[in-house]
Amino acid sequence: MGIHDIPLRTLAGEDTTLGALEGKTLLVVNVASKCGLTPQYSGLEKLQERYADKGFSVVGFPCNQFAGQEPGTAEEIQIFCSTTYGVSFPLFEKLDVNGENRHPLYAELTETADADGASGDVQWNFEKFLVAPSGEVVGRFRPRTEPEDEVITKAIEATVGA
């Protein structure tokens, strides 16, 4: 099963897959509303606005595994993201990115190594994975790498429309 076929649920509770976004470059991010890195939502939204018309989308996956920093309900998360950061990119239901209940999507993503060659568990909120239109995971950026960092924008530009 490819990354586009893994069953997911939207933040609104609807069954879906990333297949609806197949053919686009995706930046998959585990997000949280109460984290010191939460302001990265602004940079993620700027990437969405900058590259959406070139076949790109950020996709956010709320996760409460890191110090309980995403305690909200789906509705609370949606309201927070839209009113505080103007988030327009798709958000999915809360899931686990590590451990025995790791979601199959993250089981696939975490096999990818970062620039230092390290794969495995997600380190914290706002870890980013770049997925090419083909569904191949082509980049992994650790939480402290800002969304608009040149290493991310160059990787996006190299894959949009690929």
C-alpha cells in the first residue's frame, strides 16, 4: 500500500486518504496548539499560500504525544488554527506518531532519514516530511527547522510539478 492509500480521517471525522492530494507535493507535519513551536503554523500557512497554485499542500496531523501539547477536541483544534493562524491547509484527526499505536502513515514516514542520516521516531511537534507527487518521501526536517527555511523551500521547489 502506498502513502496515498493509507486510511485517514479528516479533522471533521470523515474517512479519507491522501489520495485526494495525489499528484501534489505534500509537507506532512505533526502539529500542536500548546507548544513553543506552535507559531510555526504561520510559516506553514505562508508555504501553503506561496506554493498551492504550483501543486503543493501542507497537511497537518495534530498529535498529543509530546507533553500533552494538543489536548483539544477536533472542533477546538479547528477553531484555534483558523482563528489564530488563518490555517487553510487540510487538518486530519489527532493521531500517534510514535510508539505501539503509531499510525500507519507515520510508520511509513519515519523510515525516512533526515539530513544527518537519522530515521526513526519523530522527535517533537512540528517535524516535517516532504512527499513528492509520486508518493515517495523525499525529505525530513526536524522540529526546529522553520517552515520557511531555505532548506525546505528549495526542497519544495525541486519537487513541485515533478
